[in-house]
Amino acid sequence: MPRPNGMQHLEKPPWLKVKAPLSSEYQETHALVETHKLHTVCKEAHCPNIGECWSKRSATFLIMGDLCTRSCRFCAVKKGTPRPGRENSLRPLDPGEPERVALAVKALDLKHAVITSVNRDDQPDNGAAHFAATVKAIKQYAPLCKIELLIPDLQGSRLDLQTIMQSGPDVLNHNLETVPRLYKAVRPKAGYIRSLSILKWAKELNPSALTKSGIMVGLGETKEEVLALMDDLLYSGVEIMTIGQYLRPSLRQLPVKSFVRPEEFKEYEKIGRKKGFKFVESGPLVRSSYQAWKHTQPAF
């Protein structure tokens, strides 16, 4: 049925249906996150894989609060303002959060922890020291755990990125999210070249760390644009790529332009591997942290 704005509503195809989270492991992970007063991108971003991942006691921790300073038009995370006293005003960073995250990682006995954050453009260092403190705390409490960071663009600061890379993450992930033509509509406060620079610098600052990036499809991009983006990532030294279907979290976000079929995702995976990526995770329900532990296995 046509919408009032003229946009057609696309019904989800059967391959995008997911099971409701019912397992005891899911409930235990949920309880642990609540006990340590933590945020997870699994909940805040309405990730469709929350049931599967939490049932495996895997979660992506969201640090620096649950309010973001950006207004990306694909994202369900709540927006915040740096002006105190206003509704949704940003809070100071919690100095105890890095240790609480580390204790949760230890309690879950994670072998691979993913740490991401909202954008905190209000912070002088864009939250870089908070990321570094979280990495150091995890290394203290769970020294055998691999650490993957999914970071914002740090407003293009190489100095802040250096602070993060010196803490020693195993994987540095920063998502391009979409092709350059769609940036104005999808990521109005970000920049395609800026994001590529963050990925390139990360490899320069810590060559032993794996670099990773991901995009969503179904926003109106063309196959040719996706393949050109792959080349840009490879030129920037990126080794791991994720490709997943954009799913509209609510009517406040951009509508889905198309649902990419599973066989098209498989084709992207084959092309990406042929082009030179060491690992390509491509599928309708793939997200940046989905089965992220696989990307650092010895067979990698």
C-alpha cells in the first residue's frame, strides 16, 4: 500500500525472519548486562541477531552512554545534545565503565569481545582515552580474549586514533556504511574520505592489528558502486569486510529501497575474496560484529 509520502512499503522477504530470543543463555546474558549497568548495540540499534548472539553469550558492548551526537539517518540509537539541562542532554563519561565492561567480558568467558560506542563529538578527544582504558581493562581481567573495536570517525583526528591504537586492539573496525554517493542522505555529518583515512591510518599506526569495515545494502546503491567501494577499502589496507541488508528500525529512519537476495550476497562475498580481502562476511542478516570471532581464527 502506498505511504502518504509516496514511498512504497516493502514487505520483508522470508529470508529475513529471525527467531525470538528464548534460550536460557540469552536470559543469562541479558541479566549480566543489566547487573553491570551496561549498554549494548544489540539492544540500542535493534540488531536482528540479538537472539542468536546472546544465546552464544556474545555481545557487542556500547560504551560512552546511549546518546549520540550524530544524526545518521539509518540508525536507531537515540540522539543527544551537549547542552546541560535539555532533554536528552549528554552525560559525562563514566570512569568506572571500562572496568565494568571488562568484568562482564570475564564473567561471560568471551574469547572475542567487540566494543563500540556512540559518537561523542562533545569530548575533546572524541572518547579515544575511554576506548583505550576499556582495552587495557579487558587485557587485565581477560588477557586471553581478543579485542575488536568498532570506532566512530573521531572527527578525522589521527592523534585520537593513535591513542586508541597504542592500547593494542586486535581488530580495528570502522564502518563506511554506504557508498559515497549516498553519504549526504545516509551519513550527513560524516565523510567518505575521512572514514577511509581512519582505516588507512589505523594500519599505519599498528600494522599487527587487523582492519575491518562494513556496509549496508538496500539503500539505493548499485552493484558497480559496491565494487568500487571494495577497491577503496583494499587500497586503504582493509583486510575484513562485512556486507548486510539495511533494515529500517522505525519510520523515523530512511526507507528500504530494495531487499538484496541471498545469492547476491554470496556473489559479493566471492568477488570480495577474489579482489583480495582475507575475509568477507556477506549475508542478509550480517552486521559488523556478527560472528566476529571467526575473523581472527588461525585459519584466517
